[in-house]
Amino acid sequence: MRYIVTHRISSDPVSPFALNEVGNLETALRRAVQLLSVGHLGVAIQDGQGKEIFGYDLAACCRGEKKLTPDLQAV
């Protein structure tokens, strides 16, 4: 399954989103870690089936506090 990692282009809350399509969940999570570590806002991972993870749950997965499942759940 392909995943899309999104983030805001600027710190303006109404700025458009940039999209990065990646080939697997591990790559998507690594990209999210990179984006969060340099201060990007609005970082999220989406799949092609309408599922999405963002905010606290995504940040916890990026820190290794939670595990990200293929259906984008933080456990």
C-alpha cells in the first residue's frame, strides 16, 4: 500500500499542504519524523482508503512511545 505524508508549507495555519507519496509505512513514518524534527506543522500520514494519523498519536509514534499499525492506528 502507498502512503501520503502531508505537512503545511508554512507556519500560516491556512497555508496549503505539501504531499510526499511513499511506498511503505516505514518510509512514511521516517518522513514524518524528519518533518516534525525540523518543526513542520500539520504533519499527517494518509493511506488510499481514507485513514489518517496526525497530532499527538503521530508524534507519539515518531518518538517510539507508540507503535504505528498498517491501518494508521497508534497502539
